Amino acid sequence: MNAGDGKSTRVALALALIGVGIFGFSSLTNPVESMAQQQSRFMGGNPSVVDSEDVNTLRLLFPAGSRSNWHSHSWGQLLMVEEGGGRTQVRGQSLEIMEPGQPWWTDAGVEHWHGAGLAEDALQMTIYSGTVDWLEPVSDDVYRAAAGR
């Protein structure tokens, strides 16, 4: 072993110790809550996290004037506008205006579309599972129709 090998080993060891120290410090300053700590915020029972790889969540930003094609979901879809204003329609029903915070549920197999407002972007959050059956585009006349109700 020559002197250069010893120096390289000491440098590698020093870097490793610095890395461990940084990780340890960040763990102390940003501790991850235990499940017991999280559950202490609930009364009458302890809810547990049930994750499912089957459930998809997306946040989609629709620019003003844009929309999805007609489509349906094999499980259904929960949709909510977070920001802006949107438009949605179930086939055969009147067009509806989507306001921030309103949940929109579409049952499995129901053909529908959703998108942004005519002159306003829409940030939409969607939750669905299963498959999506994509259909034909939504015409400009359908998209620009007056809202019902």
C-alpha cells in the first residue's frame, strides 16, 4: 500500500462521516411522525392508511377553451376544480359549470367530458380507477353551449 492509498481512504471516510452527520442532523430537524403520533389526532378509533395502486389521482391544468374527448370510466370518476372555472357534461344532459371546490361524481360507464371555461383556465383534480374508454372529440357547438339549470 502506498501513501496515496491511505490518503484516499481517509478522504472517503471523512466524506462518509460528513454525509452521515448531515443526514442525522436533517432527521433531527425534520422528524417523520410515527403512526401513533398521527393517530393521536383522531378520536373514537384509529383510521389507518389504505393505499391502493388501483386508484389514480391526477391534477390537470386545462387552458381556457380546452376540453377532453367524450369518455367513460369503468369504475367511475371523482372530479373537482381546484382553481378557475370548468365545464362538464354527461351525454344527453345539459352542460354544467364547475366551480372550485364542487365535487363531481360520474358513475361507471357514463359518457361525459370536462374541461376549462371558455375564457378561464381550470385546474382539475381527478380520482379514478380501472380503464378509460376514450370516444370522439367534443364539438365546438357542444362545448360552447349555454349551461343548463
